Amino acid sequence: MNQLETKQMADPIANDWGSRSHVQTLVLMVATAFGIYLCYRLAVPFLPPLAWALGLAVLFTPFQRWVESKLKHPRLAAFVSVLVIGVIVVVPLTFVGQRLVVQAAKGADLIETKVTSGEWRRTFAAQPLLAPLADKIEKQIDLPGTVKSFAIWLSSSAGSIVTGSLLQAIDFCLTFYLLFFFLRDRRAALQTLKSLSPLTGVEMDRIFSRVSDTIHATIYGTLTVSSVQGLLGGLMFWWLGLPAPMLWGVVMALLAVVPVLGAFVVWIPAALLLTLEGSYGNALILTLWGLIVVGTIDNLLRPILVGKRLKLHTILAFMSVVGGLIQFGPAGLILGPAVLAVTTVLLEIWSGRNSAELGFEPGELSGFERQGGLEDHGAAKPRLNKPSS
């Protein structure tokens, strides 16, 4: 074959990128990417109700299947499930919300009374080591004015959080509206995602399974354990006669949601305050209760409720929860870990494909890793491709 024939065969390949079909494909890709971006911008205002609806749908899918087996009609079964879920969620939230408003107002008034009456000053003066600190606080801070402003903010904030705005009420209604369709059309939605995804069916099932495990672990594990810790802490506050036990119980539950933090952020300062007031017995009881009961309940319940479902390191779990809360608000409690779980699975899929292309079985080490001393003595050896005969 001469050079002219070779050039004629190479020219169509070189000029193929400028062909009409490739230009159309490129335009279609750009238009699709732009459309996806616009759809994302349209969905941003609905992310909170979408996230909570998704979480509730994953949790109550077994219940939906049971209702469908009894009613034999997906639409009616989804409607019944939404009604039941609404009763389970709305009634406790309404009761707790009303009590929070009342206790927040009482707690704010109590704090303001203790400061304006000078009771806090007498408590510090009784402790020789803390008396100089009280003098510095009085000189540098207008404590009565600061506490009064804080009390007003606490009362107003508690009321606004519970009663909510019109947009929050709309989000709440949207959550259950979307939940109906997530329950009724879940099979069709999953099948559509599979058909649109470039991944194989097995890989998509792996992603769906990891997201489901993450949501179960986050809600069943994190929320249930933190709620129990807050309940136990609030009960001890009530039994010891401390102010606003339900309010501080909710605060302990919220802090327990975040990895690394926990209910101790509340009960340790409360125990110190009881010590300063001379209630050594109550301080000891609260400390033992916090360490033995509240502190160990996490180690008892989390393995039962979570097990090995949440396949995230503690630091990654902390970043996903806190970062999700910062980025998406309360919905980040679900979105943060879910996004990290999906990304982790995608990285595992890429790693598995690359290992297969290099001739390694999944989990085996490359030559570079073995040279770096990463291979254990019992590790599997890489398989060698036999030369074809």
C-alpha cells in the first residue's frame, strides 16, 4: 500500500470529527447538559421536601408493599400509607412543638430573673476561684442587657421554628404530596433511572442498595439513637427539677445527631452549674446518668439499628452530616450522607473497572502498591495473563 492510499484512508478518519453527525451529537450533548443544569436549578427550591419524601419512602416501602398486598391497588395503597405516615409524623411533632414554645419562654424568663436579681453573682462569689471571673464579666459585658436580648431571641426563635412560615408549611405539604408518588411509582422511577444511566443494571442496583442502606442507617440509627439519648437526658433534667427539661432534651437529641458531638455538650455544663450551686448530689447523679446511661445507649442501640449498613468512616460521616446541614439545611441530614454514598459507589465502580483492565481481580494490589510495601503476607497474588498458544 503506497503513501497516497494510506493518506486517503486516514483523511476520512481525521475529518470525521467535523462531520454532520458528530456536530449534531456535540450539540445534543451540550443541550442535554444545559437542560440538566436548568432542571437542577428548578429543583433546588424543592430539595428539602424531595429529600424528606425520599427518606420516608425508603423507610416505609415495606409497609407500602404490605398495604398493596391487602388492597391490590397501588394508588389506594399509597394514599393509605401517606395518611398513616402523616399521623405518625404530624401528631408527635405538633405536641413536642407546642411544649417547646412554652418551655422556651419559661426558660428564658428564668435565666433573665437569675441574672437581674444577682443570683448568678452570689453563686460565683461562693467559689473563691470563680469570684475574679465574675468581676471581669461584670466589667466587660452588660450581662443583664445581653441576657434579656437572648431571652427575647430564644422565645421568638422557638415560636418561629415551631409555627413556621408559609413557605415551611408549603414544604411540609409538598413532602407528603411527593411521598404519595414516590410510594406509588417507585418501581417505574427506578426502572427509568436504570434505562437512562450509562451504568449496568447490576451497578445501578448497587447504588440503589447503598443509598437505601445509608438512609436507613441515618434515620433509624442516627435519629432513633439521638432521640432516645435526648429523651433520657430530658427525663433526668425533669427528675432533678432542672428548668425546661423538654427543651434541653430536644437540644441534646439534635446535638447527638452530629457525629463527634453528643448530649454531653448539654449535661456536662448542667452538672457543673449544679456543682457551683452546691447541689453535689444532683451533680453526681446527672454525671453518672450521662456517662453510664446516655453515653452508652449509643453503643447499645447503634449496632442493632445500623449494623454494617453505614459504610462510612467517622470523619466522613461527620463531614457528610455537617456539610449537608450547612449546604441544604435540615434536608442535608439525608442528602449529605446519600450524596457521599453514591459518590463512594461510583469510585468503587471505577476502581473495579480499572483493576479489571489491568488484569487484577477486585481487591488485589497493583505492582506499584506491592512495591510500596502495602501487600500483606496473606494477600492474594495478581493473576498473570497466560500467553496464547
